[in-house]
Amino acid sequence: MQREEVRTLLCGVSDLILRNLSIIRENRHEISIKPDGTFVTKSDFLIENLVRDYVEEKLPNSYFIGEETFDFMSGGGTTGYSIVLDPIDGTENFCSGLKEWGGSFGIWKNAVHLGSLLLMPELELRLMSGDHVTPRSSRLIGLSSSMSDEVLAQMKEPGEYRIFGCAVYNIFNVINGYYKKFINPKGAYVWDVLPGIMLALEQGCKVIVEGKPYNGEWLDPTRKYRIEIQR
């Protein structure tokens, strides 16, 4: 795919979600609890199915890694087109009526990144590959809402901290310079962070994965990764 074709696909995914925003909002209180105790709503599945169908029409037989339907036994994703999707990141925010939630979408071919999208519909915020960002300067530090000893230890250090419960929002803030960095020491799956960290690299941020500098290599979708993004 050429750069403009990728941009067209990313715009198509964004427009698809925005066109369905009214029904997405209507289903925000249709909640189930996953085996790991986290919330999932009817809208998570709605968005995932809409995007999967859209991508399948544009790129038949692509390997789809969506949070709500991914088969951990399948692994892979390193040949052909691979799609990574988090339909709603910050589900607890979403189903509680907060606007700080969003989706992340990325496309790879043979493990090479082609483009990614971060979209926060109710905040009217969007960032995709090819956009130009003029970052601000901030001293704020964003932290993952998944409490752990590492997070609590970090908060004991001097600094200005923010916890919003949405990795998409946190990563967007670092890329734009609203945070100086975001730390997730507990770990997250690729759908939570991979499109975002690829955009962070595109925009000149420093990314650390599992304590080592990250340069855009494909990540295993069956495991979690600890990340830090610095502006």
C-alpha cells in the first residue's frame, strides 16, 4: 500500500466510528465482566465488528488482532497484512460516562508498520500517521491506572502526576507535549499501546519497551509489555 492509500484506510476507520457514535453512546451501559474482572460493553463488540468487516472488504485475508476477539492460540501476525485494534480503550471511563476513552488502530505488512490511528470521539481528538504535530512543553507525567507497587513507588518521587485510565489518551498527550512522559510499568497488550507507540516514534518521541529502547519492531500479541514514552 502507498502512503495515501494507508491514510485513506485510516480515515475510513475513523469516519466509520464517528458515523456510528450515537449507537455507540447508547450501548455504553450494556456491560459485561470478562474473566479477568475488567469491563466490556456492547459497544466494544460493535466497533470491533464494524472495523473488522470494513478492513476485510478493503484487505481480504488480513490477520486481525482485536482485543475482544483475538485468539491467543493463534499467535503470529508477521506475514501479510496485520491489523491491531482496541475498539474502546478506557472502557471503565466510557461506561461511567466520561469522555476520556478512545480507539487505536494500526496496520502492518510483513511486520513493517504502515500506519496507525488514535481516535477519541467524544473529545473530538484524532491523530494518524502523516499528521504534523508541533509539541508543547510540559512537566506532567502520565501513569497507568493499573495500580502496582511500581506505580506507587513512582508517585513517591517528586513530580506532577496524572492518571486518566486510557492509554490512547495518555499516549496522545505525550505525542503532543501535554505530558513529558507516560509510564505503564505493569504492562499492556499490543492493542492497548502498539499503534500509539508507533505514532510516538513517528513524531520524534523516545519509546522504551521492557527497559530497552524501542525502534518499531513487531511485538508479540500474546504477551504484555511494560512501556515508557518520553517527549
